[in-house]
Amino acid sequence: MAQGRHKRETTARRFPRAVVVGVPTAALVTAATVATGVALHTPDKDGGLVASSALQDLSSAIERPDQVSRSSTRMDRQTLQALGDKQQAYDRELAQAERKRLRQIVTAALDRNVQRWTTTDLDLWTAAGKDAKQSGELTEGKKVVVTGRSADGRVEIVLDGKALWVTAGYLSDEKPIAAAAGLSMEPCPDPSVENGLTDGAVYVYRSVCHAFPQITSYGGWDNHGEHASGRALDIMTSDVELGNAIAEFLQSHAAELNLYDILWRQHIWTPERASEGWRAMSSRGSATANHYDHVHVAVY
């Protein structure tokens, strides 16, 4: 009989362990709680009560992940905040450095007198490369400061305290002339005449071109006399009436065109001695040299 009771007790002791092992994972918390109660009332070999340290550890482990997660979240937020503060400080330093660079550029440019004027309407760009974004438009005749930097067909300028880029070749070291009434700065059919001419001479050419479209031949820059400076223009015609009309047109706009002299049919007229009218000149030996086949005009 003692042996039979011993077998039943052995079976009873193993049964709870088998049940705990076979419980699905999703019921682990419930099983742990129940098992803990059972273990606290399980007699040892001496008939006393013992607590299962393994189940206590399991119960503690169930609560621990939440505590670790909350701590990690606080740490991540603090780290992100610190990184954000550092980024903002870095951006401020960059902005300050850029403003300082632009101030130095403007000061140096003004000291060197490297101001320029736009000769046409220009698009403004944030950089020189292909990825640059358009940042507005610069109208003709606008004064800017150039930095001396150029790349990819563009030059850097400073405008309203900002560094921007414009297409190269459209900045002049002379202030563009605004056309007065009856005059013009619109391009003419033959732009090659303007090669080597100053802005003032170009102004005369364009004004005459539009006022007298019947004139199709001009003489611009060459290496003799007033033409060598780029300040003179020959308006080719042998028609006396047409030549007189051109000469009178130039005289009436002498101030706006900043004229130096007019030569026509072996005579000279200058604004400084306008009260004397046309003054005769000595012969120079040919119709062309004596200006019978063209009106010669020069600007200061």
C-alpha cells in the first residue's frame, strides 16, 4: 500500500509542471500568476512550503520591458533635442559666416570700384551650376557689385546683400544711356557695326539707324583717327539732302548724345562753337577724306 501511494504522489507532483509547459505563449502571464500561487503552497520533501524563485523572476521580467522602453524613449527625445540644437547653432554660424563674406566682398568691390550695370534684362540665379534655381529678374540699367567669381557661363554679383549669379557678358563698366525722346537704344539690323564702339557711339548708331532706316552702310571701329578710340561713326551716304537731314538730326540731339563733332562735306560743327555754325575745313585730297560720301560723328 505504501508503494501505491508513493506512485500517485509522484504523478501528482509532475502534473502541474506538464500543464505549465504545455500552455500557449499568449497565456504566459496568466499561467505565471496561477503557477506562482500553486508553487507557494507546494510542500517540500519535509512537508514545508517553498516559493518558486524561477516564477518570481518570470513575473519581474514581464514588467521590466515597459520600464526599459520608457527610459529609452526619454533618452531618444533628449538625444534628438540635443542634435536639433546643434544643427540650429551650426546653421546660425553658417548664416553669420555668409553675411560676413558678403560684407567683405562688397567692401573690397567698392574699394576697387568694380560696380557694373546690366545692359539688358537678366535672370537671377542662386548658383552657377545646372541645379541653380531662378531667384527673380534684374532689369536693364541696374547697378550691381561684381565679386570677381565666374563659373559655367555666369558671374557672381552682390545685390541687396545677397550673392547671386547672372549670365556673363551682359554687364558694363559704363552706365547705360537712356534714350531721350526721338532717340533709341533698340538694336539695329546689323549689330556688327557696334563691335569696338563705346556705349555712347552705340547710342548714336542705334538712334540714327531707327531715324533713318534708308541708311544701310556704316563705318565703325578702325585703327585711324577718332575711330581708333571707338567713339566715332561714319554714316555712309552721298545724297546731299539726306546727309543734311542726318546732320541736322545729330545737331538737335547733340546734348543727349554727348557729341564731340560732326563732319560733313568738308565742314565741321562742334557743340562748343555751335554759335559759329558750320566751319570750312581744308581739303584732305579725296571725296571720302573730305566727307562727301558720309557724315562723320564722334562722341566724348
